Amino acid sequence: MVGAACALYAARAGLEVILVDRGPVAGGTTGAGEGNLLVSDKEPGPELRLALLSGRLWRELAEEGLAEAFEYEAKGGLVVASTPDALASLTELAAGQRAAGVDTVPVDAHRLRDLEPYLAPGLAGGVLYPQDAQVMPALAAAHLVRASGARLESGRTVTRILRGPDGAV
């Protein structure tokens, strides 16, 4: 996924792009992934900032008309707490996330089943994360590569990068 996304944005920046992969597009980790685009599971810091940026870029790609192609679903996420102590910890985390730019919506115990009807009864409450989303990773990688216009060299392994005397690749 990272290579496909880099190919797209490098091509959009005007670079000639050749994407080299050992196997087929999405044949490795990307194809085995769930495609979750989550902010709900990140504490404030660099990883959360990267997740927020990533979420924004995926939304922009969806707005360009690629949403259906890679099954982008801005479905949000609900994190629940089973005890009052766990809810206090979750609420504290959500406050830090909100300060870092995450949309968080506290959900009272009596409203949880409105959002997720099959939740167990007796939960203490939760937090709704509207920015959580999901894509189909194999489709997303394939469509990003196609949209990039990159020349794809699959079935090849990079073992080194050759540079000329001037440092050019």
C-alpha cells in the first residue's frame, strides 16, 4: 500500500515513476491487511498525526471518485468500555485525541445499542470516532497504481540502487 500511494503522489508531483515489486500488486502484507484507517486506537503523538493525515488523503481520493473503486467506507468506529473505570480511561484518552484533532463523540450507556444493536447489555459507555474508515486494501493498491500511471515491474527484487558519478539513479 505504501509503495502504491507513494507512486501516486510522486507521479502527481511530476516525477516519472517505476514501481518495483517482488510479487503481484497487493501480493504481500497489503493483501493480508484489514484496510482499517483508524484514529480511535492511537494516542496523541506522531502516529496519530500520521493517521489523521492519512485519513484526510483517503477522503480526498474518495472525493475524486475513487471511493467505489477501492470500497472506501467512512463508517466510523465505536470503542466501548465495560466498567466505569475503563470508561474514565477511555474518556481521558478521547480528550487527548480531541485536543490533537480527532473527532470524538461520547456515547452514554443507554445509547450504545442504538449504534450497535448487538452489543452486550450492561456496558458503561463509549466513544464514537466518526473519522475511522476502511478500504479494501488489494483493490486500493491496484487502483492507486493504475491512477499513478507508474510503470509496474512485478516479479522483481530490488537488491541495490545504482548511481552514476553525479549521484543520479
